[in-house]
Amino acid sequence: MAEPRPVLEMTGIVKEFAGIRALSDVDFRLFPGEIHALLGENGAGKSTLIKVLTGVHPLDGGTVVLDGRPVRITSPLQAQQAGIRTVYQEVNLCQNLSVAENILIGREPVRAGRIRWKELRRQAAQLVTRFGLDLDVSAPVGSYPLAVQQLVAIIRAVGSGVAGDGGAGSGTRVLILDEPTSSLDRDEVEELFALMRRLREEGVAIVFVSHFLDQIYEVCDRMTVLRNGALVGEHLVADLGRVNLVKLMIGKDLDELEELSEHHGQSQAGETVVKAEGLSRAGAIAPFDLEVRTGEVLGLAGLLGSGRTELARLLFGADTSDSGRVYFEGQQAALREPNDAIGRGVAFLSENRRTEGLVPDLTVRENIILALQAARGWTRPVPASQRDELVAKYIAALDIRPADPEAKTGSLSGGNQQKVLLARWLLTRPKLLILDEPTRGIDVGAKAEIQKLVVSLSEEGVAVVYISAELEEVLRLSHTMGVLRDRRLVARMANGPDVTAGRVLEIIASGEHQ
Amino acid sequence: MSVLDGIRTGGGRVRLLQDRRLPVLVTAGLFLVMFGFGAFRYQSYGFLDGQVFMNLFIDNGYLLAAAVGATFVILTGGIDLSVGSVIGFTTMLTAWLVEKQGLPFLLVAPIALGVGAFGGYLMGYVIHHFEIEPFIVTLAGLFFFRGLCLVISKESISITDPTVNRLAQTHVPLPGGSFLSIAAVVSLAVLALAYYVLHYTRFGRRVYAIGGNEQSALLMGLPVAGTKIAVYTVSGFCSALSGLLFTLYIQSGDPLHAVGLELDAIAAVVVGGTLLTGGSGYVIGTLFGVLVLGLIKTLIQFEGTLSSWWTKIATGVLLFAFILIQRTMTARRRT
């Protein structure tokens, strides 16, 4: 057989959410006995594709052919019955139920409608042992660590209806593993891979979604790359190198990036504003060290989902850290909530300006004054004359259009909304300004203005952490670069002529550089 | 060796604190302590007479039936505020059909149960398919059924039907000379049935699964929609049954019967150790919750000098204490 028949063929898949295309004309095929990586940045459409396949979201267009027969899958239950089993990114188990119930719920052994508990535990124990685990199946699943829960979810997914027949994965045609390794340590990943290889030998087609490129290259046979909801290509893993893969995912040619990069080498190293030592949060970002001085712009580069935002949120106290310390101007600080950071002169421009920052129904003036008022406390209103003066000053300084303090903020363009947010934070005279994707989704002119603002702020001595998916932007603005990969800060270096887009891309792709 | 023992007992203690049965044991223990207190204080007033204990079931049978239904709903993480109104409506419907329409009670009872179950089904359907908070939907149910009471009659209808009187007055004798009412026996049967359904049927386990994590339950391929709707149907059925038991207890229909009883039912469920967030709890706990609430009433009656409003105060304090306990327990579990 030159070309074995695919077990699954999805053709021309379209999915829209409220008029926005999440998937447009995506093809995806899967052969029996292969591990197939589904790749793309966050938001590329991987999860949507999986949810369409498993019946969580209805299909808006395209066809699905399973074992040569067209099928229409409308519910997770139906997908399961068709032999498509899924382990989702978040461990989808019921923490309040026992391991045994979680494995077998919905297909418990019953006699005359009565659950046979002993038999249920026996079957579950048998499955657990077959997968090489040693668990007390009557203990609540919540009492086991996340990694074990992940394996329990896999056992549930591939464990067949009746224990005792065939191999470990009988009945399973397609197994989808959506980011199964993000909560596992190295040994546990090995165990999972061993299991995946065993299932592959039994002829199961496995879809493997992971941010970890190392793992893709270790275990996968073939890959499909998505970008912005569209198919970029299907390749054999052996045929496509890492740098080329990252380029496919980001969608930019290396030469194009090289051209754009400009350097901004001189770092007028001032005093340390913020210093982090071994700061981390489980599942969000591995321990990192970081230092930003007055007047320094620290650029953070990395793929979406590499932990850039998570790092910033720790510095701002929006999430609490599990370990490590933060110092502001030499003093250790306990950041329990954003207010602790705001009080120390930190400002944070969230990447989701619409949901996490602006109040669209308030006027420009009200939005600008919000943080200053919060810093003063609600009992001491900002005097009207001072308020109007400040607002007018910042509208002029940032060139917010329309220059009308009474305009509803929601009616402004994206770039101007961003400036309103920036004005709000600048009013509090921050010592450290964290900008998370400040130029995303705004037009080129506004982008340039915001970049200019960052430069002038740093010249005034404000320390800036600048996060952007656009490598050229980070390269142009930063004095220092931090590169993130797989939720780890893998490299820190001073920006200079030798730091090029190509080099940063290589770090993102390989991570050998420390 | 001794160090190991220490670790083991330490682990045991943690396991005890995390054990989902603990709240039920606490409530059962509280009941025993309260009962012991009553026995000690009112010994000379005959508190230890077996009938005092049996009266707890007789006087609270209707509450037990309603609380069992509420337990199903709360186990899924939902809430049913329509309970009291459905009870009130059932008393009115029953009294009207029996007294004004002359239908036999044994025909009226299944009609009333069917109406209650159907009302619950409709609310469940709206909650699930329109994705509306159960709080709001069942609040609408609360107003709707209370309003329907007044459509039937603005005044109370007393029941003189001989079948109802006979059923109400029948004593089910127990060894030791005490007795239970038919209503109490029915409510205990409902409790036993609910226990069986929750622990020995697939439907029961789905109720727990949905309460544990609805999204997970859905992705595990469980029929979440059907189960959720069924749970509100069960609650509607239990409310109607509670209404029938209440009719037997009071022997009248009144548009203002059982106002606010849903809150007593919810309080009993919570005091019985079921988490309002769903997924954790036992219907046996609900029995102890009902008994504790009933015992508070009994103790205050025995005290004689206290206004009956102290029942509400004691219930409030107890509920508050139990919610705090739940909170610390779930917080511990999470870490």
C-alpha cells in the first residue's frame, strides 16, 4: 500500500463564532498508527478544530469522513461512540468522584439498573494496572496530583467499555491529546510517550497538541500547522526543521524580519527599579530572574502562550507567585494583588484592553482619571479644575483623537483607546510601566506613535517592560531582550547589532542558548 | 518507627478533614448533643418519651420530602426556590379538587404529583436550554405557583373528605408504644429511595458528576441536559409530594401555606453537609439537617418561655456556622 487510507479526513472545515471566522477552509487528515502533531500559536484554531471534531462545537461548513464514511458528529457522546476519544487541555475529570468512577462513569457495570460497585472497582483497577499505574481506585481523583489525573483522563479516554478484551486501547480509533504534557514533569512525560507509542503500535491514530517543540520532534510522525484559523501545511516531522517550523507558525519570512530590525543599543543603566529572583507560578511560568533599571526598556519576545503575559502578571501582582521574591527599588515586596504593585509605582497595560482595562461606557476623561482616583482613594476626589487640566494635558501630549474629554471611550479607535489607557497610567507617574501587546490591532500610524512614546518615557527614566508578538518591534525598542519559550525565560541579553531576528527565532525554536 | 506513626496519624487527620462524610457526621453529632441536652434539661417533662423523637418525623415529614428533592438540585450545583410555592399550590389544588370538585383523594394525589413534576420539568428545561441561572428561573416559578394558588381561591379550603381524614389520623404503630404518621413513613420511604437512586444508579452518579464539574461531565460524554432537567423534575415531584404530606398534616388548602419553606429545605440540606457549590453531600445528611431544625423547634417548645421566633434565630446561627465550616473545608481541599 503506497498510501494507506486515512482513518479520518476533515475537508474544508469552517467554524465561525459570532461572525468571526475561527477556522476557514481547514483540511486535516489522520492515518492509523501515527502520532500527528497539530501546531500553531495560541488562537491559531487548534482547540477549535478539536472541538469541532469532538462535537463540542457544531460545524459551519466542510465534511468529516471517518473510516471512509461521512459522519456528522454533534455531541461528545457521539464522538466517543464513533471511537474518537479526547483528553482536553484542562483535566476534565470530576474531582469529587473516585478514580474508578471517573474512568467508568457513563458505562458503569449495572445489573437491573443497580450499579455493581465491586465490579466497577475491579474493572477500573484492571485498566489502571494495564496502563502501568498503581492507584487506589476508590480514592477521590482530586487527592492525586495533576499528573496522575492527566493519566486517569487518558485511561478514561482509551479504556474500552468492557475491561478484559483486546489491547489497552481497543475501541479507540482516534485519540486526541490537547496539551497533555503541560502539567507533567519529565518522567511523567516519558511515561505518557511510552503509552502513546504503545497505542500507536495498536493502530490508534493520535493527535498530539503541544507547545513544546522538543516533544513534537521526539514523539510525532507528521504535523499539521495552523495559523489564524487557516491551514499552513502538512509535513512529515523528519522533513521540516525547527526554525522553518517556527517560521510557519509565526508566518514571517526570516529575511523579512532581518530587514526590519534596528538597534537601540545604548542602555543608560540607572538604578534598579524592579528585581525578581526565582519568581514562578505553577502552570504559568517557570522560575525566572529579572532586573529592570530606570530608563531601561526590557523587551520580551516569544511565541504566544510562551509565558510572556504570565510573567508580567506576576510582576504586577495580578497573579500571586508560588516561589521567589520581588524587590522594588531594593525593598522586598509581597504582591498579593495589583494594588500592592500600583502602590509601588507599577503600571500595567493589559493585552485585553477592552475587557481588562477600559470602561467603554465612560468618557475619555473618566477613563483617564480612574487610576489616579483609585490611587488617592475614593474619599478624596480629584478637584475638578485639576482634573480637567490633567486630562487636557494628556490628551494633547498623547494626541488622543477626538480631543474631546467627554467622548465615550468605546467609540474611539483601537489606537486611541490604547492611548487613553496609557494616559491613565502615566497620570499616576509610574516608575515601572508594563506594556503587554500595546500595539496589537491598531493601525500603523498609531503604532509608531506609541513606540515613540515608549522611547521618550524611557528617556525620562521610566523603566519599561515591553511585550510584543512582533519581533521587529521588540528589537527596535529594547535595551535588553528576554526570550521566552515553553513558559520559561530561556535567554536574556543586551540588545545590540549582533542580536537579530534570526538569532532570536533560533532561540525560540531551540532554546539551547542560555 | 514512632516518627512514621506520627506521619501516619497526621495523614489520617488530614484525610478525616477531607473526608466528604465528615459534615454528615458533624451534623449527626450535633443532633445527638442537642438531643442529650434536651434529655438532660427537660427530663422531668417527658422529653425522653419515644414519641417526642417520633414526632420529629411526624412534624417534619413534609419538610424532609421537600429537602430530599432540594438535595438533588443542590448536588448539581443548582437551586430551587419554587419549593414552598409548589407545596402551597399542591395543598390548594388538592383541597379544591377533593372538596369543590368531589374527586377522590387517591385520584387527586397522582394528578398533583404530575403537576409538580411537570412544573419542575419546565423550569429545568428553561434553565438548561436557555442557559438562565436556576436562581432566576425558580424565582419565577415561586411567583407563578403562588399566584396560581390565588387563582384557585383567595381563601383557605378546609378538607373534610373522609379518606384524607383517615390517612391523616392513621397511626403506624412502632415497638415501644410510639407511632408514626403515614406522612412520616412516606417521607422516610422517599429518603430511602433517594439514597438508592443517588448511590446505586447511573442517574445518581451523573448528578454528582455534574455538581463536581459540569463542563467535565459534558466532555466525558454524559447526558448533562437530560440529567439537569431530570433533577428539577425530581425536585418538583418531591415538592408536590411534600405538598400532599402537608395537606394531610394540616388538612386544608391555603394560598399562604408553606411560604418560605424552600428556605427551610435549603437550610436543612446545607446543615446536612451538602455543598451549595454541588458535587458533595449525602441525602442522609439532609435527614439529619431536617432533624436538627425540627429539634430546635421542639427544644424551644419545651423551654416554654421563648418566643417561636427563636427558632429562626437558632436556624440562622446554625446555617451561618455550617456555611463557614463548608468554606474552610473546601478551601483546605483546594490546597
